[in-house]
Amino acid sequence: MNIKEILNQPEGRRLEFKAELPEHSDLAKTVVAFANDAGGDLYIGVADDPREVIGLDEDKLVAIEEKISNIIFNRCYPAILPEIKFISEENKHLIQVTVFRGSTPPYYLKEKGKLQGTFIRVGSTNRLADEAIISELERRRRNISFDSEVIPDKTVNDLNIDGFKAIFKEKTGEELSNQALRKLDLVKDMQGVEYPTNALILFSDDPLRNSLFHYAKVECARFKGVSIDDFIDQKSITTNIATQAEEAYNFVLRHINKGATVEGVYTVSRWEYPVKAIREAIRNAVVHRDYSLTRKDVKIAIYDDMVEITSPGLLPPSIDYAAMESRQSDARNKVIAPIFKRLGIIDQWGNGLKLIADELKEYPNIELRWKEVGLSFQLQFVRLDYLLNAERIKDVQQELQQELQQELQQELQQELQKTTLYSEVLRCIVSNALSRQGISLALGQKKVSGQLNKIIQKLIAHNLIERTIPEKPNHPAQKFRLTERGQLFLGLLAK
């Protein structure tokens, strides 16, 4: 990627722009955050809002470079060795500071110390790391994972893993003996006693799992419309992690549509979403989530316009969703991931993203979007046809409003100046159809007046209300309801 392409990229986890050399602490925070995460590039001499190349004084480039090196050397610990380069763009001079992913995290500001000076990269911001994140960085330095750590609260023989043993036998055909548990790093020896690791606790049905990992669950919801205001169905999946992904996947299948098309002499069924890709995304959310982050669960939300999957933990530094077909692999949970592979829940290493990319090619109406939300990673399978229809509906409504405004300009201006019976009748039947008597009572009148009858006839003539029994105007059960034009008219009054 050349410098022009880079300058068109948004700021993010691995990229930051500065118009001039930042203050000492700001520069050091960015360098520390890059080193603790995936590495990154800082370009100095580029304004970000609006994005434009400002450039630096050519005579001061060497002095600025030396100042950058001194700031990083004096303020950051352990030692961080960036690559600093001079770049020319449009006859203007920039400095590129490349920080590589560090091998000895956590990195922090010397004067603040580890607890108050460790920063991580979240989106395009530098965020102070809490103790849980610092512990994760320390594990990364020692090349161990949270799921491999020992829990000495119970011995392995006292732990209820009968359900997991049955699943393991069913899927692999093998007995999960104590020897197999040791080989899979699910138990570890401490002074002659075998204790479970975090991974085995998560696979167990023991009360200890609910005590230590009550947040290790999947929350599923089907919402009405495109917001979280109302839900149609929800489910909390609190089983052991070996069965969570399939239960969540089945919840999704219950709430998305399946249609059929005729191809030649055959009828072919097809889901509205790429379900293989969604299943893979759900499995990844369970397998690769950060179980060290307390009070965070996997969330699966189904809206009219998309399926959204949110998993605790930022994307591993070596994974790039922009290169989905390159067979990337980086297991955060070094004990859990191989077991899921043995159980057949995940495929060969690096195939997952390619599987998602391949199936998406068959669904041109579905767009995959991803982003980091706080300390979580979120995937969205978005229906472009729904968004397009929503835009069309919006355009049609705007056209109708303009047409309505022209046709009923006199009534609209009158109601805007002073509310009359004309709009009061419309507001009475916004929620429910009412009879003449019902409208009269809603207006606070004891009986139906001649004026009310005239207004009802006028509203019918203007096509703002309609009869519920149009073929029999004088039917005793006759009621009146708002038309779409009536709703638009009230909308114009509310603006």
C-alpha cells in the first residue's frame, strides 16, 4: 500500500495521524499501546480532520527524529525500538514511526508504573489497561493462555465432567481418561495432586463453573424491527462451552427465513442468510472469546436487517478480517481451541475466515461488517436489500409528504397556527379504530355533534381516514381508522 492509499485510510487500531509531534506523554502512550497490541504506524505531518498533508519543516526533520527517539527511550519500558523514516508527499515532508508488536509485554510508561502506565489500543484510541488486561499481556509474554492456568479449588476427581466425557466419546470415539486429560492440558500436577485448568472448568457441568464463570454464556435475542426497544424472543445459553455454539446456531435458524426457488426441474431451498458463515462466526465467538474478561458474555442479536454476533475480547493482533481468504490462524485459548477441533466444532486451522468469505460470495445481498466495540469484537451480517427497501420507503414517504403538503396546504397551515377538530379527530384514532360515538367520547363530548359529522366526512374526502366497513357506510359496527396519508399528515404537523 503506497502513502496515498494509507492517507485515505481511517485511523484505527494500527494507524494514527498527527499534524505535529504530540506532547511527550501522548506520543509515549501511542507507542506503548501499539507495542502491547498489533503494532502500528504513526504519521506526523498529517492533519486528520479534515485529512490533509500539512508537512513538517525540512530543516527540523533530524531534530524531530532525535526527539522522538529520546521520548520513546526515556519514557517507555521495556525498551521499544521503532523504525523512523522520512517520507515526501506532494513536496511536503512527513515522519513515519513504525512500532512493532512487542515480544515482552506489558509495555508501560516508566513514570507511571505498570498499573497506571500500561495502555492498549482500542479502535483509534489509547486506553488505560486494567489489571485483567495486564495479566493477559503478562501471559502473552510467557506464551501461556488463560485457559491453561490451574484452578486449585477442586481436584480433577471431584469435578463433575460426566457430560463432557460423554460428548467427547460421542464425537471422537475415545474415552476421556485421566491420561487423556493430562495430554490435552486439561489437568496439571501440583505437588502430586492433579487439578483442573480453566479450560476443564469451562467444559464441566460442575457448580464451580457457575461460580467462577457465570458470565461464560451466550445471550440470544430476536428483536422486533431494527432496534433493541422490543424483543420477540430471547434465550440465555448457560450450558458448558462444548454445546453453546450449536444451541446458539439453532436459535438463529428459528428466527431467520428459508425460501425456495425452482432451478430447472428441481426446487432448491435457500436461507436468507449465509448460515454456514454464521455458524462459523458463532463457533469462533465461543472458541476464541476472552474468558478472562469478567461480566462479559457472547451476544447474538437478530434484527429485521441483520444478524449481529459480539464476542468478548479484541481481535487477536495477527488476525486481519480485511484479508479473510488468506487462511489466518491465531488461537487465544490454546487448550480450548484444539479440543473444539477434536470435537469437530471447528475446522482446520485458518479455514474459518476463508469459509465465511467463500459463502458470502453466494450472497451478494449480504454485507459482512466488523468492528471493535469497547473490549469486544463484533460481526454483522447485514441485509443490503432491507436497507435499500428502507431507503425506497423513505423516499416514497417524502414524495407523499410533499404531495400531501401541496394538496392540503390550507388545512396544514391552519392546524399549525391553532389545533382544530380536524387534527384532534386524527389523533383520537392513531392507535385504535373508533366509532363516531367513540371519537366523540375521546374528544370529551357527550354526544356526536353535527360539526363532528362534518369533520369526519371531510377527513374521509381528504383520504386521511377510512371506514372499517367501507361497503356499508351506515353499519352499526362502523368505525374509522387512520390511513397512511393521515399518518403522514400528522407527521407533517409534528415537524
